Amino acid sequence: MIRNSQKINVLVVGGAGYIGGAITDVLLAKKISFSVYDKLVYEHQYMKPVDFIYGDIRDYKRLKSILPKYTHIIWLAAIVGDPGCQIDEWMTRAVNVEPVKWLVKNYKGRILFASTCSVYGKSVSMLDELSPTQPLSLYAKSKLEVESVLAKHPNVLIYRVGTAYGVSDHHSRIRLDLAVNLLSFKAVNEGKLTYFGGTQWRPFIHVKDIARAFVNGLGSSAKGIYNLTTENSQIKDLAKKIGKLTNCKVEATEQPFQDERNYHVDTDKAKKAGLLKGLKYNLGHGIKEMATLASLNRASSEEPVHFNEKHLAGLMKDNKKIWKK
């Protein structure tokens, strides 16, 4: 529970994005003062009626001039996902790592940071925050490196976020490069669902529950690393659940699954700290939510903007220097 919320002033870095959209909705509902700082890489405009600062996270001079206004920073800005990060390794480090190094040296307030459960890589065991990490991608490696950088700051809360799903808010784009969202769309649009492998585990969490956890963290004294998820599921069980809720045919294929990640995580630490209070969505809700959007043609799986890798690759192909200061 947040006390004296009027004394809290939050800068949501990357707040125009998928997770940011849900977080700003919760901040508005709780009447917590905040601003959004964003480059609008995935958007042409930002119409949400909140305080907005258009800016690059590598513009350190500008950031330094505004940071003293804020008691808390929620840092979401990053090139997100394994495929997107592989497009340009130098750019991934320039966006995902270097700005956080600068932040730790130049900001004294509380930092809430979005890491990823992908840092665990591949394991058959239930994983807690002390389990060994084995990042298998540049994305996961960049997040793990940043975790070590943030460890030098005295007031940091790091969430290792599971695989997100669901609708964020009415302003940010739908992401269709996420397992639940994509498979639900395919089930509706194609009338059948084919999955590869199936025994691999993933931790899942609705984007709105991610938002609630971040806002819970604003008024918490919790520091360090916490797993953030609400449901662990094997891909085969997820596919069957989608098939049942969308009345589509589900088939397994013998084709090897290229993604080696396999992990399911324990959240007892976050629960005991009160960080998961108010989280309420499950996979069934998210599947129905996405299936409804697909059936009503409210989003097209043919549009690159719904996929991080496709959108970023398209911008680079068009020689648009999207991260130029």
C-alpha cells in the first residue's frame, strides 16, 4: 500500500510502450503524480492525457536536468525480446545497458527496473531468485548485466518479469510476438493451432498484473531481485487451453523447437514482500481477451508494428535513425 502518495513523483521511462501503458493506467487510477519519458519508437504520436516528455534515454544532458524532480523512476525502456536484440548488437548495448550505467551514477532516488525471467535460460527445476542464471540470448545477457550494474545503487527493486500477455491500455499497440497473444490470434484466424515441442515451461503474467506489481513496488521497502509471474505452464498445456477456449484444432509437430529456453519460477519471495497484492488475471482471461480482438478484426497480425523484430528491422531497412539523438 502506498502511503503519502502525494509525495511520490514518478518518471516512467519507456512509459508509452506495452507495459508502460498499463502502468500509467494504474498510476492514474491511484492519483500518483508521474510523467512519461519516451522516444516513441513504436508510435507516431502519444495521445494519452498525461504529462509527456519526448526524449531519448541516451540524452544524458536532458535526463540530468529533469531527474531531480522525481522521487522514483520506473525504467522500462529497452530493445525487448531475443529477435529484436539480435538485429544490431551494438545498438542493443547502447540502449539496454549504457543508459542504466549512467543512471546509477546520476540518480539517487528509488529505481524500479524491468528485467526478465529469460536470464534463467534452461532448467528443469523450479527456480527462485538464488537459482543459477544461464542467459541464452543477447537480450537476456543485457538484462543480467544491468542487474549487476543496478546492484551498486542503494535503492533498487528489480523484477524478473515472466512472459507477458493481454491488452495493455487503449493507447499502446497490441504485441503479437508474445506466446499467448500470437497463439490466440492464430487459433481464431486459422482455425487450428500447431505447436512445436511442447514440454518447455514458461512463466506467464498479464500485462496489467505487471503494472500492479510495479506500482506496489513504489511504496514498498523491498529491494533486490524478485521473480514476477502468476502462472507457470508448459507450452503444450497452453496450446490445449487455447484450443478449448477458441474451439480450434490443436496439433503437435515433430519439428524441433529452436528456442531452447525452458524455465518455471517461484514467486514466494515477492508474495511475502507484498508485491503481488491485487494481481488477478489468469491465462484463460488473456486468451479470451486476445481471441475477441482477433475475431472482431481489431488488430492485424500482418502489421509489422505488432512485432518488435519486424518493426525495428523495417525502420533500419528504411535508414531511419530511430535512436539518433
